[in-house]
Amino acid sequence: MYKDRRIAVVVPAYNEARLVGQVLRTLPDFVDHVIAVDDCSTDDTFTTINSTNESRVLALRTPQNQGVGGATMLGYEKALELSSEIMVKIDGDGQMQPEYIHLLLDALIEDSYDYAKGNRFLASGSLRQMPRHRLFGNIILTFANKLASGYWHVFDPQNGYTAITADSLRRLDLSAVHKRYFFENDMLIALNFNNARVRDVPIPARYGDEESKLNPFKAGITFPFLFLPRFCRRIYQKYVLRDFSPIALFLFVGLLLLTWGIGFGAYHWIKSVVTGVTTTTGTVMLSVLPLILGFQLILEAIVLDIREAPR
């Protein structure tokens, strides 16, 4: 128990036989249940989990490889069955230091947040240790996540060191949450549908000789196509279906005007290059004015969306 709350730690692991045992053995004593989920590893991960000799460790195995999200959700379901009140997720690769778990728990218990996550960018010295390609990719994906999730005050959304209350978890449709490496991003988007309060907690990462299983190139290609439909769904559900808001009006009209301005201007620019005929001032204005007005409306929609973010 931690401050009269029953705590479960979910540890998804895939091919982490070398590191997962150390993670399980170093979890704080106040943790009631440790649910280690082997995602159909091809090494001895499952054997390592079973050999920890920790009475509070429960070993599970996914029926087929599902990704970090699928393994975590299986652990969440088991934690709810065990009447856990707070679920912490910590990966089995040793990057996340267990001694910081209490910081996530305090954000939920003392400050009444629904979901807390680590933020390496707020932790002193953590950025110097982060590989440059991870740092650059994280910044790009963070901005995309802000647009899609509506949590404009949250940074480092790829951080998998998280804690969630049982009540908040029960309100989520876990079957609709992405099961692979988009899981952490998709959790934030799902939480926003329920106006859950999310807190960033400064927690440094520990970078050793572990290998990241997230392919930056693949993420750069696939993640934008995952963000876009979720952004559209959030805007439609929150600002059209549930309660029509000026945010939706500004965004839709702004996108139409911006698209018209760019398309109309590009057409006449190409036409002038091909024919050699100079475009008239009136034609230029028919392109520039909608473009400027559309951009301003989209910017205003973003400002209003920031104000609506649950805090």
C-alpha cells in the first residue's frame, strides 16, 4: 500500500531476458502487485520473470505478439481484477528507474490527477544523455500529439513511465487504443475524450546499452497517419457532436480558406510561368486574402483549444 492505495505495477516486456529480472527485483516495497507481461518473446524473458522468486510477481503471456500497448492492456485488466486502485506502467528494459514511482503516485493521490506521466525534458541532465535522433523525433512527435490529443501543456508523450487511477482506466475504451508503439500517444488522446486531468512529472531516463525497439524511420512514416484521424475525431466529438463550439467553426472555415488560397494561388502562378502572362493584382489578392484569413482562423482555433485543455 502507498498512502492507503493499492498499487499495481505493469511491466510489459519483449525480448528483455537480460534486464527484466533486475527491474522486477528493484521495485519499491509499497507495490502490492507486479504484473509482468511477456509479449511472446523469442528469448528467455518469460523464464526470467518466473525465476525472480518474488511472491508479488504475477507472470502473464500474450496469446500472440501484440506490441507494448497490447501487453500493457492485458496487465491493466489483471490489475483491475486484483482490485488495484492505481496502475503504474514501467517498461522491462531498465530505462525507467523505480525509485521515482512515488512521484507519479503523489500526482494522483495528493493533487487528484487522473493520469501522470514522466517527462524527461523537465528532468535536469536527462536531455544531455538522450541520443540526438531520439531528441529530434520526440520534439516533432510531441507537437503532433498536442494537436491530436488537445493536451497542450503535456510534453514528451512517447514517455512510457505512467500511472493511472482505476476509475480513469475503467472509463476508457481500451479496445480502441492502439496496441503497438503508438500506445502512449493514443492513451492521451483517449483520456482527453473523458476530460481526464493529466500531469507531467519530471523524471530522468537512464540510458544504457539497451536497444530501442522503436524504429524512428517507421514511426516518422506511420505516426502522422495515426494522428490525423484521431485529431479529426476529437474535434468532431468534443466541439461538434457534444457541444458545438466556435473552435470547430474557426477550424473548418479556416481550412477551407487556406486550401482555396494555396490552390488558387498555385494554379495562377503555374499558369503565369507557362504562358508568360503576368497575373493581375486582383487575382493575387483573391489568393492572398483567403490564405491570410484562413491562417488567422486556424490560429484562433488552436488558441481556444489550448484554453479548453483539461488541467
